[in-house]
Amino acid sequence: MRIERLALGDQDQLPVYKEMTRRMHAFHPSIYPELSVDEREYVLVVTADGRTEGIDPVMHFTELYPVIEGWRIQRFRKPVNDPFAVFEYQDLICALEEVRVAYVMDEAEKKVHVALVIDGASREDLRWHGMLYLLLDHAIGEFNTMMHVGGLDLMNVEELPPEAPLITLDELRVVFEEAFY
């Protein structure tokens, strides 16, 4: 099928993706499809693309979606358990292992404020703002990023308070699991 070829990366099938997106937007404009393949089956990730107004529509859409043999439907982007994963965003390339994290827990708001430290990244280059969210979505999960991250910033080590320890994104995932689950 054409949709399976698209999930396998066949760029000739992009019109299929555009049609799928159009139909999902008819259901709600804040949900998007992402397609992939894991070791057992094809995966349709229904994502809100980081927009909190899409959380309920994603939940509702996935409840209504029919079971299709060979496919798994997934709500939101899940964490990637691969510290060597590399992400591309608007010609930027960043590996999870290159990212260091400082955070502050805001107990009153039940949020975690996060600063990412990435050598060579610049706050003035606005593409990095999108990359920060992409990295967090894949490190702690899209739902956690939308629901539990307060502030998010790109910082240099020199800008951090001296008492702020730097951890990895994998360690940040543990912080979220202990704080919210």
C-alpha cells in the first residue's frame, strides 16, 4: 500500500501524507500524523505538534481510530531511549548526547523549568527554539513537554547559577518520571 511505502520513507508518497493530514485536520486542525516503522509493525503517531489545544483532540481521535492489522496507533511522540539519536530541524543537526540540562522544579506550579546547554547553539538563531522542543519531545515525551515543562531556554554554561548541576536528557527523563508518575 502507498501509506506503508510512505512510512518506510518513500518520498514519492508525500501526496498521501498531505491527504492524510488534510483529513485529520478536518477532524481537528491541531492534530498531525507522523508515520514510522518499528521492529514489528507500522506506527501512526497522532501528535498535537506541541500545541496544548491539541491534547484532547489527539485523545479523542485515537479512541475513535479503527484497529488495522499491522498498524499501531500511538498518542503523542514517545521518549527515545537512544542517547546516540540524532535529530535534524531546519538544517540544524543535534545528537541527544550533545545536550546538557539544568532544571529547576517549580513546586507551586507543578512545572519544571529547563535550560538546555548545547555547544555551538545560539539563542539568536531562531531555528534552535524549534530544535529545543524536538529534543525534549524525544527525550521526555511530547505529552510531558506540553504538560510539565514551564520555561524552556537555551543557555551557555556561564549563564547558569553556580549551584545548577548539569545532567543528561536521559537523567531529565528520570526526574520527570519521579516527579509526575
